[in-house]
Amino acid sequence: MKNTKSFSTARTSRVVAAVASGSTALHATVVEQIGLRIVQGDFLPGEALPNADDSSEMLGVSRTVLREAIKVLAGKGLVESRPKTGTRVRPRSDWNFLDPDVLSWRYAAGVSAEDVTALFELRRAIEPMSAA
């Protein structure tokens, strides 16, 4: 079954703009775009991302750049790639929520009350040890 979700033209234009400005590594821009889409819920856990050929064409990048971006996202726990099944979004419980990029994407997607409570609990657990 073919994945019907894609990367929008408006969002893809950000990749093109970043490349033109030379301000960011290309794969980092692709990581940001895909990571934010995953955290926002555009791609749900267990769902496959568009295949590499379609994704690289929609984003206007080479397959090499896309592969590098997928490796970075896998390191953050957001996706896993397997032969024959492609790249799938991992369950939220596997995401590295302490990663600065994942935290910023969650904030950009809208912080829930649960997120704020969890951060305050973490802060309460860490601050007494660091103050000692």
C-alpha cells in the first residue's frame, strides 16, 4: 500500500531557502522538517514515511541527504529503518525527549499540561542533586 502523505510544497520551500542562504547544513534542514512533522502528529507511530525516492524528490534533496537525515532522526528515537518495510515512526515512548531538537519540536507543536508537569518533575529530581 502506497503512503499517501507527502511533504507539502510550502514546507519544502523552507529547505530550498535554507540551501540558498547557505546558513544550515542541508541534512539538518531536512531533519528539522521531518522531525517537526513527526512530533506534530502528521506521521503517527507505526506509520511509514514516504519512500526515499518520493521523499527526496518532494524535498528537493538527494537520497544521500535524506538517508543522513533519517540516521539523525533514528538516533533521536523518532524513526527506524528496515529493509523491505521502509522507515517507520517509532512509538512515542522510544523518543529521546531530552534531546534539544525533540524538545524544541514539541514546544513548536504545542506544549501540553502533561509535558510541563513532566519537566517540572524532572527539574525537582535533578536540582537538589546539582545544588549539593
